[in-house]
Amino acid sequence: MTLYWPADANDIDLTAPRLHAFIVGVGEYPHLMGGAENAAAVNFGLQQLTTTVITAKRIANWLATEYNNPAVPLGSIELLLSPAEIVQRPDGSQVAIDGATMKNVRDAFRPRWLKQRCGAHEGNIAFFYFAGHGISSASQYLLMSDFGDPNGGLWDNCVDFDGRSEEHTSELQSHHD
């Protein structure tokens, strides 16, 4: 489950303008330097991060407890963290937050967040926050926790804003060398 707020998906109001947040915090990259699993063939010198998960949780908590826009109140907060963990919500309940893998991003982003929530009312506000590694070259990439998995393609587990990851693979690798 990745729904941080509200505690129950049935409590999400889709009938009026709302802010719907999607927050991703990646600190653990198993396939990058210092990771616990099979190393990536190319890691671009990237290693584990220490503040990204803390920041993502603080953003989620801030939205749930302090965000105040009477015209567009808070509607929902999706949260993914790497490493996955159990997080306490502002109401004191706990929720198991899924890992920030590419599969979990895909499963939550388009069907639940973008279409069902953000697309439910034309007055909605979509709030996306990502804390983790990124790569900028001829294209822009956000790296999910499973980036560099040697069992797949190098760019399989990242968000490619330009949709041209295959074109840039050799270019990025040559910049790294």
C-alpha cells in the first residue's frame, strides 16, 4: 500500500477540487555503489543517499498536517520510499509504505494518482515530489531504487522525461568513461 493520506482510499473526495500529491524518496539503491545486491554494469559514480527518505516523509507530513488552501484542500498523498518501511501517519496509525521501485511507481502513478485522482476534477492540483538520484544529459532521468539492475536494461528502472533513453545510453556511458 502506498496511500499515506487519508488512511482509507474510500475517504478521498473526487467531487471537488483537491490537491493530490505523489511523493517518492529514494535513498537505497541496491545496484549502485555501496548497495547490497548485484552491481550495475555502469553506475555513473552514484552511491547511496542519506537525506532523501527523511525529506520525502517530512514533505508528506507537512502536506497532511500544515497544507492549507481552502480553495483546493488536500485530497490524497501517495508515498513510495526506498528502503520500504512502516511509517506513522499524523493520526497515529501506521502504514506499510512500498519501495520506490519502477514497478511500484508505474502501478501507483498512472492508474491511481494521475487518472483516478488528478483527472477526476479540472480544478485539481497535481503535486509531484521526487528525492533521489537523477541524471541530466540530452535527456532527463529520475532513478528509481532498482536502477541499474543487471537483470534488465540499464534504463529500465528510471523515469525518462523525453522518452529517448535507448538513444542516450551510449552517449551517457561515454560521458562517464
